[in-house]
Amino acid sequence: IVMPFNVEVVVQETGDLSQLKLSNKKVFYAVMKVDGCQEKMMTDRMEGAHPVWETEGNFATTVPRPHVSIEIFTESSGFLEKVGMWSEDKKLAKVVLMPTTTTSVSLKKHKADCFGQSDKVYIMASAKMDRPATMK
């Protein structure tokens, strides 16, 4: 039996990106992904070391305990971009949430994994999973 689950992800903001020794003029965005779901959702692009997005994404999955991944990126602005060639944006931080049907929907500060660069960066987010209508 395959049951569909709806997962609601909210990315509010991120903070202390200045700890990563980047310019405040950098442009940042977040990408949300859910296990078992092909589509990804991206926030708006924001400048500054403390971007506030308030972005909600709704996903459908058949995975009963999905991992919700929220990754923070900065736009590349190197030599390749200036000469019109594509260069990949840089992943700065990541948070993985594991919602259940009983998870609270309140926003919380989650310590971000910054791949050894800092332990002070956070992502304020929440993930909520709805119980399928066929489940008692």
C-alpha cells in the first residue's frame, strides 16, 4: 500500500552568514528538497548577511519518514561569470529536518552544517507533514 503524504516546509531566514567570511554584498538563496519528491523549491535571492525569505513550499511524497533538506547557496561571481560562461553557485550551509505527522509546526532555529567553516550559522525553518486521509 502506497500512501501519499503532504509536507509543508517554511524557510523564514538564515543568520550569522558573516561568520563565513563572505562579503555582505553577496546574494543568497535557499533550496528546499524532500525525499521521494522530484521537484525542488527555491526562495527569492537576497543580499546581505541576514536574508529573510518567509518562503513556504508544499511537497507530495510517498516516503513515510522523509528527510527535508534546506540548503543555502551564494551566487558565483568569479571570472567565468564575467565572461559569460556558466559557473556553479556555491553551497554554504545545510540543515536536514525529519518531520512526522505529530511534528510541531512552529519555526525553530536549526544549527546549520557549514562544512567545517562555522558553527554559528543557523536556518530558521519548520517542516510539517500531514496525515493521509486514509490513515486513522
